[in-house]
Amino acid sequence: MRLALFGRGAMGRAVAERARAGGLEIGAVFTSADAGRNGDQLVALLRGHDVAIDFSTADGVLPHVTACAGASVPLVEGTTGWRDREAAVREAVEKGGGALVYGANFSIGANLFFRLVTRAAELFGEGGPGDYEPFIEEAHHAQKRDAPSGSALRLRDILTGPAGWPGRPIGIASTRAGHIPGAHRVGFDSAADQIVLEHTARSREGFAAGALIAATWIVGRRGVFTFDEVLDDMLATVRR
């Protein structure tokens, strides 16, 4: 499989290193220096790749999605902070007959954590026993551009869903410091006790591994998918 990469930051390098270790070929690598290229130039450079993976910037998501659809190259979108442009992104994929899989977090462990939090919200949610109040805390390295993180926003969506605390504003405490790969805590607090669920990334390896799993999964598909759907297939395979 031949990969194109958008972004040569820490995540881009982690994906490239793991891909090469797995015997995959790295083709074009696009950086901020390529931001001035027009759509036709990007399409031409993308042709011949089996899949592309994007860990760049939110502003680059729409042009990258559009170019990949034009080149018939499926895209794994690992960048966060672009969901306010989701309608335009979906339109670009559908108009170009492309394929996109995106997620707030590509770590398998983090996505299983999301499911644990979903179940916890059902147990502790509004109207449940114990009168619990939810809270979210997250921490990332100093260079991370978006705060709160995409994963923290996903957690808030889970907690404010129908089974949790619908319509209730839930604050997110964000920390940006040092070289923290990523940590997320969801707590349920009452006068009697406190329960905390936590996911801590030890390195970027988990994110890179998940992105490459998604890259293999998306080949041959058309449309817009979430990493949840990739995980559903993985879990179904394990259970068989």
C-alpha cells in the first residue's frame, strides 16, 4: 500500500515511522510549504497513492479532502478543530465520489474509553441514583493548537446525550504544557463520593496504529465514515 501524508509534525512522523516498519511505502509528503499549491496540482501529486492520512491543520482539511476526492484517493482525517466546516467537507466527499474516515482520536484505547464513558453516562446520568454531577479534564502538549481537544468535545457530546445530562452545559478544563501526548479524565461527583474514568496516552504510537488500521479499512469504500465504524468492524471480527 502506498501512502500520501499531510503534515510532517510529531504525528506525521509517527505515522511514517510505523508505516515503514510495517512494510508500507510512503509516497508524497505534503507540508505547510505546499499550502500555496492549487487544487489541480494537489490532485496530480496524489494520483497513484492508495490512501492518504492527514495530521496537519484545521484550515487544510477542506482543500485536502477536496483534492483527495478529485484524485480518487481515500483519506484518513486525524486533524481536529474543523468540525464547524463538516457540512462543506461532506459535500466535497460526496461531490467528488471520495472516501473519508475521521475521528476525534484514532487510539483504539481512547475509543474504547469513549464507550465506557457512554455506559457510565447511562448509569450516572440525570435522574439516576446518587445525584452525580459530571466534569471533564484534559491535558496535551504545549504545541497543540485546539483547546478543548477534539476528544474532550466528543466526551462532552456523550455526557450531554439523551442518556446522560441532555441540554446541561458541562465545562472542560484544558491544560497545555510540556510534551504531554494526551490525557482525558471524566468524573462523576456527588456529596457522598466521586468516580473518575481516565485515559492517558503514553506515546503517539497508539494514534499512529489506529490511523493505519483506518487506512487499510477505508480502501475500496466510498462515502464519509467515523472511526467508530472501523472499531465496530474490529470488535465484530474479534467476537467471531
